[in-house]
Amino acid sequence: MIRIKTMTLWFLVMAGLIVTAAGCREKPGAESGTESGTSTLKEGVLSVGMEIGYPPMEFYDEDGKTPLGFDVDMAKALAEKLGLQLELIDTAWDGIFAGVDTSKYDCIISSVTLTEDRQTQYAFTKPYLANSQLLVVRKDSANKPASLDAVQGLRLTYQAETTSDTLATQWIESTGAGVKVFEYDKVMNCFDELTLNRVDVILVDSVVAAEYLSKPDNPYEITAEVSNDEVLAICLKKDNTALVDALNTALDELYADGTLEAISQKFFNRTDVVSSVR
């Protein structure tokens, strides 16, 4: 296997940018969080680590400044439920978990897959969205792999340090597959390279593939679903049980009142991708 790591200048410039999104006003008398005792780093503020470059989950508007996406709208709704202002901290994915460890922010809301390994190191809320791993190629490609094994001999790309990375690495190491691998720090770079025919196939989250394949006259197609047992959840420090409980209560309320389904309909082409995890 040949592994090529690519870093973009844009990514380096944008990493660490802090964007404060409007939440509701702080409740008077709150102590390190809401009146119910929610534990946050800053009084009256829910600070969220997020890699804002993963459409439709989190991305910037055309102005390059305004964050949009499913996770962005959900974070706003959660902060409002908790009576907190929302602070979004744009963070490089390969350092996003370290930001929780070092108390850079309260939690990560950034399409984090709930895995057994991560659960040994961090606390998680209830799942809020279902996800799977897909193979995506160009429609005009002569190669239409129907499984990971069929990727043998092709140029494979995925975002580094993600579950796509883990799945591909485990497959390559267990089979000894001859694959030329291109890792990128942004998933949009993977699709750019596929568009330019510099790679043959992308291994990617279904929640992201939905964004690219929903656009009119898009050049992509899905050839296989290689796993379908993933769920996304909010990640926190292991001992922050107070905030986990508060976020779980808020998530329950957002499901019950239809807010999360409405956000799903907004960003997933009028499709409900949240109810199946409940």
C-alpha cells in the first residue's frame, strides 16, 4: 500500500478560527451553566468543537464566515434548550479530540461516530443520527467496485483520522490489498480529486455522500454500502456527567418536538435520517 498524506493551505489558515453563533440569552443566576447545574467551562456558554468543512453536517456559507449545516443548527437548538449562548470553535479534525482533553471546549458536535474505542476515553450522549460507509465513484468510471475487496488495484481516497480511515486501514492490513491510498484532511478535497479523475473511488460517510449526490447534474454515484452500523453522538470529557445528562434531556426534547427531524429535512433533501436511531 502507498499512503499519501495531503494538507491544504486553506485548511491551515482556517483551523482554530472561532465563530460565535447566536444562542438565547444567559439565564440569570446560572452557575457554570444553566440553573439545573449543567457543567460548562464558561458561565452561560456552551462551547463546541467543530470541523466546519464537512457538508452538509458543518460548512461555511458562500461568505466564508457563516457556519451552516445539520450539526450547526442542532448545536444552536441544544444551546437554546439549555439556556446558554453558543460558541463554535472551528478545529482541525486531527486535533479535535485533544481539544476536549485540554478543555478547549465543552464538547464536540462534529459528526463523531460512536465507537467502542472512543467510549473508553470519552463520554457520549445518546446517538442523534444514523450513518454508514459508502463507496463513491464517477458515473463515467469503468471501475464500479461493489465491495471493498473490489477496490483492489484502484486509487482510494478518504478523510484522514475518520472511521472511513479506520475501516480502510483495517481492510488493507488484514488482506494485504494492493491499493494506492490518498488521505486528505478535508472530505471536500476527496471529492475534488475524484472530479478531476486523480483517484478512482472515495470511502465516505453516507451523511456526506448525500450532500454531493443531491446536487443537480452531479458526476458521482454510489456503488456499494460497505458498513451500515454507525451512529453519531456528542463527545465530552469522560467525567462531565452533568453536561451529558443535560444534553441528553435536550436531545430528547428536540426529538419529541420535531426539531431534529425538521433540521434533517432541511439539510438532507427532505429526508429523515434521525428517527431510526431512537
